[in-house]
Amino acid sequence: MSGKTCFPEILVAKTIEFVRVREKETGGFGATPLLPATVEDSYHALMILALIEKKIQKKVLPVEIKKHENFLREREHGFIKSAKTMFQIAKSMKILNITPDLKILNSFLEQRLSHNIPLEEIYYCARIYKEILNKDIPNFSNVGKVKTWRTAKQLWMHIYSIGKEKLSKKERQEYINWFQNCQNYDGGFGFMPGTTSYIENSHLCLRALYWLGSAPKDKLGARGFILACTTARGGFSRIQGAAPFLDATWHGIAALSYTC
């Protein structure tokens, strides 16, 4: 399925407008046109535009880069509490062809990984290694083989941090089956098998299945659920009929790309 077919023209136009009205004159993007810019909102906005640009082969990312660089540099050189925020700053820079401060990144990783940190921190450190520094993910001492998990998000973070090349054929198939069983009759995916469908879970499970070299049992149904989460004013909502937000819109656009 081509980019234009995968991302219908009217959906693309509405999504771009939904994002652009949240761009700030001083750099960054806010959750709404009236709220100030944040790192997380800027990350989601840029990820949306970058994916659309890739799919439709047409420039949609911001042309005025300097203001966004200033916004990101200010936060890059500030006190960053989490690996998630550090990753989002660095990834936003990479999208805009801005080089992150590698000294800050490496120092952050060294400091963070010298402590026993929770799974989410490990996951975002792994993403910094792989997606920003283009390095192999190291063997994190406090990440073992997955034996139990409660949610699709936890399982995804575990297997990404371990690396799919370290999964046995049996493990890979077990995880594929589990992610597939998170899909509901409405086409969407829940936090775990038998739970309510949400756009963020649909993105996560579709991404995990693709990463594992598989696909959902009902790809057409998944696409239908995702498209049902679009809103009349542009953007995506977590579920059909709810209000649209930048994070939900990123999950919607990204999830849609896995149904092409």
C-alpha cells in the first residue's frame, strides 16, 4: 500500500494542521494552541510530521529550525530527571538534523546506568544507544529474561532492552502470540488480552509485532479501529468519540503506518 493510500489526503491535511497550530513562535510545540511548549509535546509533534513526510514524500517538517534548536538546547543543558526526557530531546534534534551534545548524552548514560534503575529508564537508555548514538544496546545488568509481565508496554520495554537477536525462537513466538491476543473484536488492542482497546496500546502492539517479524491477526480490523479514533477537528483520540491530543495523534499515525 502506497503512502498516499495508507495515509488518506484529507487525514494528512487535518493532522498537519492539528500539529502546526500548536507550534510556538519561540520554538517547540504545546499540548494546545494556547499552552506553552513542552519537550514531550514537541517530540510527539515532530514525530508525527516526520512520519507523514516520509510516507507522502513531501516536506512538512518546520522550515524555521533555529527557534526549535534554541528551545531544545536550553532544555538539553538543563537538569534532566529522566531518560525518557533525554531521549525525547535528542530524538527531536535528530529529526531536525541538529546534532545533540554527545558529551551530555554520554555523561547522562554513565550516571544513570551506575544505579539500579526501573524498566522504563532502562528502555529509554536503550533507545538512546540504538536510535541516537547508533550503538549496540549494552547488556544491562538488571534486565534479565522476561519471565512474567503484566502489560503489553512492560513486555515491549523488556524485549526491546534485551534485543530481539537474544530471544530464542520459542520466546519470540510466545511473545508474538501474546501481543496478537491483546487484539479485541473492535480491531484495537488492550493493555493485555481481554482489556479495553486504546490507541496507544494499538500502536505499541502493532510496533512490537512488526519488530518481531509478525503482524496482527486482523490487520484490517486494526486499521478500522485506528481510523475510528480520528476526530472532525483533526488529530486522534485515545478511543472513538474522545478529545484529540498530540500523544494520541502520534500513536494513531504511527499505528496506521503498520497497517499499510
